[in-house]
Amino acid sequence: MSSYIAFKSLRVTNGELYSPWYHIRWNEAYVPFLGRFTYALETPSLEERQGIHAATLYEAWRYVEEHCRLFLVIPSPDSETEIGTSGWRTTCAILIGELTSLREAAKLILSSHRAGYPQVDEILRWARFVLKPRRMTTRELVEQSAEVKRMIRVAAWGYYVKNTPIKVIEGDQPPTLVGSKHVVYQRHSHRLIRYSDLRIEVGESWSMLTELTSP
């Protein structure tokens, strides 16, 4: 049970965790209120846009690059923290664990909220959506849910592109951008690339989709 559970992308290199943009290493630390060792990162202050940021799953997905994985994090109760509607910025962030299941993450967020631990508004809304009972196939869910389409698009591109077509295919393939690349302009090191027949393909048995239709 924790307050303000959020998502963050971290690079995993040789068993160590790093923030992907600045390549700052997270340090192993014992956290008394968790009762175990985990990882944490501190920054001196929140001045001049300093601090460690965490936010919704969609925002965290934007920073997933090579060797990056998604994690659940919280601000330290003793830190200076700014809370927003979709995330937070803090002087000390603590890692809870790796995101391995949407449903388990959503359960933790909702259980913490019900126990009196405040949560980020948009992340709480997302958790309720994930655990909403459904009786439909994954194909039907992709067809009918704008939230699921958004999740698939951001997982494929790293950012949200509203009108990219989505095609559900057989198998468990994660969202993948498909299309033909065409270099329409090139000069020195600058290239302009356009795609034809651009779409996202996702397997109907992709784990994060099947979780949303599980009982």
C-alpha cells in the first residue's frame, strides 16, 4: 500500500537501473516502510525543472527505448513533491517493482486508494478502467474502446497518434508499426521519411490485451 503510485521507464544495463534520458543510475536502498531493499533516486531540489518525474502508463511508454522496461514507482513520503492530475515530480523516488501485469498494477493502485492512500487522478481512472468487467473478445475490445486504441498506439510508437489505423492479427505480437518507408528528401545528415500504408498491427493474444478481457 503506497501513495501516488505511478509509472516510469528505466533502462536496465548489467543488472543496474538508469533513467534513460540522463543515464543517471538508481541506487540500491533499504526502505523501512516497504520492509525490503529496492532502488531509489534523489535530486537536490525541484528548482529549474529538476526532480524525478513519473506519470501515467501512456506517458512512461513514450520513453521506452532499447533495453528499457516499465516500472511502478512512488515519491518518498519525506521528499518535496509536486502532485499533478497525471503524475508527479519529486526530490526522491522509490521503485516498487517492474510492471509485469496491468491487472496487478491496477489492483495495487485501487487497493491503496481504498485504504486511504491518495493517488494520481488519471492513474486512478486508468486502474478502474483496467479492472472493469467485460464480456467481449480482444478484437471487439479494440474496435469499441478508445482507451485501448490509445494504449496500442502509444505502445507501438512511444507517443500517441490519434488516427493511426490498427489491425488485429493472429498471435501474441505486441503493437508494431507497419508500413513502407520512403526517403523523400535527403541533404547531408538530414532526411525526411514518409510512410505509405502506415498502420499498427497487434496480436489478438498480446498479453496486455488479454488481461483486459480476463474475468
